[in-house]
Amino acid sequence: MSNSNLSGAVVLPQKNPRILAFDLTRGIAVLFMIAIHVLYHYGRTDVADSAIGVAIQVSAGTPAASVFMLIMGIFIGYSSKPSLKQDLFRAAGLFAIGYLLNFARGTVPMWLSLQFGLVTQEQLGEYTPLSEFLMVDIFQFAGLALAICALVRHFLPHPIYWLAAAAIVAFGSSLVWDIGSNSVVIDEILQLFFGNKREGVMFPLFSWLAYPLAGMAVGYWFKNTKNIDALFSRSIWIGLALMSIGGLLIMLNTQYFFAENMRGGPGLIILLIGYTFLWLWISNFLLNKVKNRKLIDVMVFWGKNITPFYIAQWLIIGWGLMLVGSQQLGMASTLTAMFIVLLLSHFGTRAWVNFRSHKGKAMEQPAASAV
């Protein structure tokens, strides 16, 4: 593969070049991620309901998450030397990190807030330190999804099977949603797969699994293409076509094809996969056309180190609630908080990367990291 075809890529000492457009796309999604998390936790209701608040929710909620999920699958499919054992080990680690983060960002700050009288249980409503710990967020999903994708890739090593699996998940997930039992313990396990936001499940396996499964096929195509430039050039048209198809399906039957915001139907999934293709094209364009790369390089850094960045921003937001309270900030203060959280998360991630490098463990994200 010639350097002229390495659009948005940099050659690393491995079989496949690292395509920086993937990292930049995740780095751009970081901006949306910070905005939506700060808005939800710090902004008053009137801020969330304002034109700016609605714009952030539409562009930065589910769309940003779908970008992370699809690119997770792209990295799995793009991997030059897949190792089932290594991927399963990483999957277990991501799953465990999810609950450790819940404890550090939610359980401890909430318990301390109750102990020091900063908030009352009446104000918290149904939320408790235990419910914060049991919440199913992106790390739990990423762990389960990575394990399943690794198994699918190992036993069904062809992208047609991956796309078929993605289609089955997208079109069939609504049939298994909200499956439960009479056991609290069993229900806690089932909601990892079939639950919803009301039950504290932000990312149930069904239907979010469709994104990394489809992403695996995309990664396979990037790995095997002889002209990455041409593939990136086509991505804008692929994205527009998928968004049009998804949008049309949603208009035909909103209840089925859109379903729920955080538990989308097949139309929404197709639309958001197309949305991610557009961002891949935009990222590649920026990498090739923008001469002053300082800001782009920063966002590439975020994308390469998305796992520690994600952890840092949640720790800052979670503990920051003890200082500013839940949904107490006006518009100007909320926008300022977004910038502060972004800045602190950046320097926190930078410090962690430098620490790891100093200890002789150069910080290179696992190929399949979702967040």
C-alpha cells in the first residue's frame, strides 16, 4: 500500500497502518459527549429545553454514542492480528471498569452528599448509591459487545456474516426488549441485554450491538482495500444513502423503525450508521486539507486515548455535582462548565498518558476500545 493511498493514516510498526481519521472521528465525538453529559447533569430544565439545549440533545446524544460503537467495530474488523483470548480478556476488563467507574463517579459522591447534607433522599427520588453502582453504561456494553464480536469474528470469519448478524440485531431487538423474571438478581442480568433507560440501562446489548457488528465489516473493507482514498471518497455517498434510507423507514413507521432514543429501531440504526460515515469523510477531509493541525492533533489524541478520557470526564462531572448541584446552572454557566470539564479531562488524560509512558508502558489504546 503506497503512502499516496494512506489518506488520514500514519504507518505504525505493524501490518496495517493506523488510520487517523478513525481517531479524529472519535475525538470530534468527544466534544459532543462532554456537551450532552454536562447539559444533562448540570444544566437547568429551561437550559435543556432551550434552542441550544435541544440542538445539543439532537446532535450529541445517541448520535455521538453510535459513532463510538461503530468505530469500536471498525477497529475490531481492521485488526491485523486478531487474538480471541486477548479480546476476551480486554472485554472482561472493560466490563469490570464499568462498575468501578460507577462506584467512583456515582456511588461515592452521592453517599458523601447524603452524609454531609448536601442533598436529601427526597431530592434524589428513586436514585440511590446502589442504583448508581448498578447502572449499565457504555463500559458494560463495550465489554459484552467486544466479547460477542470477537467470538463472531473467530467462528464466522467473513463480513457477510457480520452484516447479517447486525441486521438480525437491528430488526429483531424489539421482540426481546424488557424480558424479565420474578427474580431481582436475574432481572439485573437480563437488563444488561434487554433493559431500558428507566431501569438504569443506558446501553442495552440489544439493539446497540448492531453498531459494532456493522462496524466490523467496515473495518474489514478498510483493511483489504488497495485505495483508502477512494474508500473515504465514497463514504460520503454511502453515508447520505444510509441516512436517506433510515429516515424514510422512520417516516413510514416511527414506532418500529425509530422506537426509543436510547434503544433505537432499525431505521434509526441505519440512519446513525450513515451519520458516522459522514463524519469519517469529514475527518479524512480535515486531515488532508487543514494545514494548521494543532487543534486536529489534540482531537486525534483524545480519540487515541478515549478510554482514560471518558473516565476522567465522568469523575470530574460526578464529583463536580457536589460543588454545583444537580441541574442548577443557567445557560452561560452550563456552557462554561462544558469548557471546564473538557479542559480538565484533557489535562487529566495527558497526565495519565505521561505517567504510563514514564513507567515504561507506552499508552496505546487497545484496537477494540469503544470509549
